[in-house]
Amino acid sequence: MSGSKLKFGVVVFPGSNCDHDAYHVAKHVMRQDAEFLWHKNSSLMDCDVIILPGGFSYGDYLRTGAIARFSPIMKEVTAFARNGGMVIGICNGFQILCESGLLPGALLRNRSLTFSCKHIHLRVEHADSRFTNAFTAGDVLSIPIAHGEGNYFADPATVAALEENGQVLFRYSDVFGEVTDESNPNGSINNIAGIMNAGGNVMGMMPHPERACESQLGSKDGKAFFESVINSFIEHNV
Amino acid sequence: MYQSIITITLRPSILDVQGKAVEHGIHTLGMTAVNNVRIGKSVQITVDAATEEEAKRITQEACQKLLANSVMEDFTYTVKKI
């Protein structure tokens, strides 16, 4: 942290394509510092928050996120996360976090078998996390999704633990906040759209809050996600 | 030198939507005797190993560490000397 600004590090893998969106939101919408981190770097450049952005790292070969986790920078990201550093994985970033074991579960092919690119509704489940404190529990957000493999799966014991510990942060819902099968765009178990780890410092989500931070883009509902992250540092430093 | 042929499939408890779609296609052809379609991947590798046992051990490790994701997939393999 330099002065009163946070430094966001956006990792760029070969095939990342939401890296500039994340950088833009951190730097130009939230007015924080931001840095691109090439996947071959072995330094996180003193960043306070690491974002693994969306895209198709390594062409999604073998499985989504399976190869990216071997990029040199992922050693640093893993060590940073294990030390309590804040790591956010959006879409492909979520898939990479699951593959690397920083988050439990896996993302399967959408049950429709189609790539789904549209605005959906999300219900905020908990507002007491470092990623959601600027929301109110029960808020319904309009945020876009864009994925072919977003069908969250974990074994029943893992899902039960996530639910019990309040680690499910976002769920797919209808516009009224009702969690229904019709509002589940990909077949995710319990309509899970975003989770965090037990330590509360690593989170992953399939929807794209960085694409919903300016009214020109049709929704500003994602902005409070980034506000939450920034708030959590202010609270930590008081 | 050995060659391993690895088959990776979704775990039985997971609905294989691709398999379901293919099954539907087969039934549409009138081949109703065909059921329980599961789609998977086949990976072929060669392994530099002195013995078949060592080749199996290396294949197993490659599957566990990268080729299959144990959260959602099972794997089987055969190893033969080449």
C-alpha cells in the first residue's frame, strides 16, 4: 500500500482476456494503483491484492485452468495466499484457483453444453466478508457471465462445509432474489456463483463484477465488490 | 520404453451432460440398445522407465498431479512395452 492507495496486481496469462477490464476498474474507476503481472514473473511487485482475470489461459487445454497453475507466478500467488494475502479469481481465475487447490471444488461444463454470455442475477449471501462488506445480505445484483465451464461442483461434504462456514458469497437467483433452478445458468450445485476459502482471503466467482462498474456498461452493481476489498484494508489498518 | 494409454472420465456420481446429449442422438438413430454413454478423454504418453512397475508408478503420478482432476474425474490406464 502506497499512501492511501491499494495496489492491485492483475496476472496476465497467455490467453487472459479480461485483464485490461480488471486493471481499468482498479485504476480508473476505483482510483487505486494497478499493475499487470506477467505470468512468468517471479515477483508480485508488492501488490496488496492479486486478481486472476477471466479468459482462456493456455487455450483451456486439458481442463480450464489446469496448465495456468504451473505458471511461475502461481508459486508466488500461492505463497501470498497462504500468508493471508488477498487473491481474487474471476471466471477463468476462479477455475485456476480451484485447479491450484487454493479453493475447493471444480468447474464442470455448463449443463446446457453451451457457452453462456449474458447478464444474470446474483444474490449476496453474506455481507461480513472482505469481498462483500459494501453490500447488504440479500442484495440482488445484475452482473454478466461469460463461460462454458462454470458449473460449480464439489463433493457433498465440501459443499456442506462451505454452506455452514458462510463461504458461499454469491448465488444465482431470479430478479427477486429467489434461488431457483430456472435462474441457475450453468447447473452449479446449490446455485453457487462465488465462494471464498475458510481463511476469508481467497475468493473466486464465475460472474464478472469488473464488467459491471460503470453505467455505460449497463450495470454498476459490481462496484461494491471492489469497494468491499478496499474497505477491508482500511479496516485492517485502523 | 513403455507406452501408457490413459482414459479419463467424469466420476460416476457426476451427470455427464455431453454423454446424455450423445445418448439422445444415438436413440434418435433408433439404436435404443445403447445406453449409459459417458464421454471421456484418452491420453497417450511414452514413459522412459526400466520396468513396467516403474512405468506404472510414473503414469499414476502424472495422472494424479495433472492429467486428471480427482475432484471430478476418475482415470484408468494400460501400460505396454514398446
